[in-house]
Amino acid sequence: MAAPAFDLDLLRRFAANHPGLVVDNPICPVDILVALAEHHDPYMRERAVLQDSLPTETLLRSIGDPDPRTAAAIRLAVSKRGYDTVRQALPLMSARDRQRVINTLPPESVQRLATEADERIRYAVARVIDDPVILRDLAADSHGRVRRAASDRVFTSLAS
């Protein structure tokens, strides 16, 4: 039995008046998700950024949203997208948000981030990582701020 045809124009018209009923639909058109990611209602923005079909560019533009729930949803969405998205997103985030995202990543991703060219990313890794091998490498980093953060983590680990 074939699935019934779905009228995307009807869905678009419905979204204009009832966006909350459309945003979670798996066939929600990308243009609607993009519009909802910029919606005036933070709840709509939150739900839109959590959709896997939202373009990465739109997700990256959403970084810095002032609503705390939307900001948390953006961090979650970024961490679920994969390494390339994380690498693009981290420099756009606040230092605190960088650390929050890094804390959610698998160890192999954190290890790769520790070798990124962007000093802000290496610094964020140095501030949260406990892996002694990565900390050793970061303690010898070319950037003083990264070296100090990694050294502080080593001394904190030894003191515990």
C-alpha cells in the first residue's frame, strides 16, 4: 500500500498559522525550518534548530541566540552534527559554550580538536580535558594561553 501523497504547499500554508504543528514533521520543508530557526518565539527556534534537516549554515547563524533554552538546543544540535560542524561552530561560540560542547563529544573528536589550528579551540580543550597524553601535548603548544591552561589542568589533576 503506497503512502498518500502529501501536499507541500498545503503544509507551507498550515505552517504560517500553526508552526508548532509543522516544525517536528519529518517532511517539513527546509525553507520552513530555516524561517522557524529565526522565528520571534524562542520555543519555535529551539525546536527548529534540533531538526537534523536544518542546514548547517542556519544552525551556525543561530549561535549566540539570547534565549537560554534555544542556546542549549543549539549546543546539543552542534554536538550531534559531527566533527566538521563542531569545528566550524566552536570559534563562533562563547568560551563557556565551547567547553560545554567539548564535554559532550566522544574522546576521538576531542583528540582531533586538540590539534586544530584555531587557538581558541585548543584552549577550550585544554580547559576541560583530563587525558594526560593530550594535556602533555597541549602543555607544549605554541600559544602561551593554551600551554598555561593545559599546565593548570595537569597541576589540578595531580593535586586531586
